[in-house]
Amino acid sequence: MNRNALSPRDYDWQPKPLTPDYRSSILRSPQQALLRIEGPSPELDGPVFESDTIGPLDSDLIRNYAAANGSDTDAIGPRIIVHGRVLDENNRPVPNTLVEVWQANAGGRYRHVNEGYLAPLDPNFGGCGRCITGDSGEYRFLTVQPGAYPFPNGPNTWRPAHIHFSVFGQAFAQRLITQMYFEGDPLIARCSIANAMTDPAALASLVGVLDMSASVPMDCLAYRFDIILRGRGSTPFENRLEGN
């Protein structure tokens, strides 16, 4: 087997751009056949992300926002660890990769100027973090369990608790975005966005699995979420609907 060969794309694995039950996809989905445009080399080269670009609290969402504002108070909510590995299509680790996350607070509200949900803001939670993957592709975040929240897709529709992930390659043009749900959340089966993926295995690949071996007694539970960048079993990415 040629380990450097790229696996063929599987268009059925990714979510469909047009999913009528997800109402906004009707306006946002492509109306014409997709075109592939090869980027010039400047878009594919540099920068290279190094560990010295990351601060000591960047991966600690419980403390990073409060500390930046001069507070020593932790964010409110159930404490959790989210960890895993970034892997290529041949199950090899991808080291030195920038991973960013953002999420709602424990009440289901984002710290964003256009946020309209009535749940209160946590004054000590910003909802953003980042880290660089290690030699074996590993990453780890300390955060709080995000809350579910309503969204205007129907008379009573709610998004399951989730955390958004962004993975960079060796350039800002090489960015993949996805999200992680939580094992056992009954709202996943009711979410029109999650169910834009018709393959149950593809949807299952977006669910963080409860990992008691990585949990800290009397402190926090842990969820494992591995990110696979390409191939038949790749993590579905929101900005690569044509396949990655």
C-alpha cells in the first residue's frame, strides 16, 4: 500500500448542502454544479504554527477569559475535559497543528454581539480556546459543558450541546471546521442540522465519547473526540461539503 496516496472522496459521507428540514440551507446551498479551483502556491505555504505562539491558559476555557480581565474566578458550569488526536487518512498523527474551539456557555449563550438568546452571560467565560497538537497528534481542552439553545428553524427547535472545532494546516487557506456533540444527548436525533448527514456512521463520528479513563475524580468528566482529516472515515467538515 502506498501510504502517501490519498483516499478517494466519498460524497455520501458529508452532509448534503441542501437539506430542506434545515431551512436556511435552502438559501445557502449551491444552485449550480461545483467547480474545483486550484489555489496558487502562496495560499498553500506558511505560516507554521509553533507551541510558543500559545499562552499557558489558551486551552483552559474555564480560566482564560477571566484571567485576561484580571479576575481569578472560574467559569460557571460542569467542568469537562475534551481531548483526542488529529489523524490523517492512514491513521497517522498530525503534529504541530493549530486547533481552535468555540462554544456557548453552560446556559447555552454565546459571547457574541449578535447573540439573541435570553440566557445570561457568564462574566468569566469567553467561550474560545486554542492549542497545538503534540507529537502523537494529541490535543486537550479544559472547559465547561455547553448548554443547548433554541434556534429559528421551526416553532420549537433546539440545537444539541456542541463545541465548534477549527483545524489549520500549514496555511490559513487550509482550514477545516466541524463540531462535536456529546454522547447520549437526546437532542441530536431531533436536530435538523445534525440530521443533514444521512449516514448514521457519519453522524456518530461527530459525537464525543464519554471517557472515564481520562476523567478527574471529584473534578471533571472527559470526552474523547478524534479528528480524521481525510478518507472514507474522515470527520465531516462544515466548510468542505464537496468532500475533503
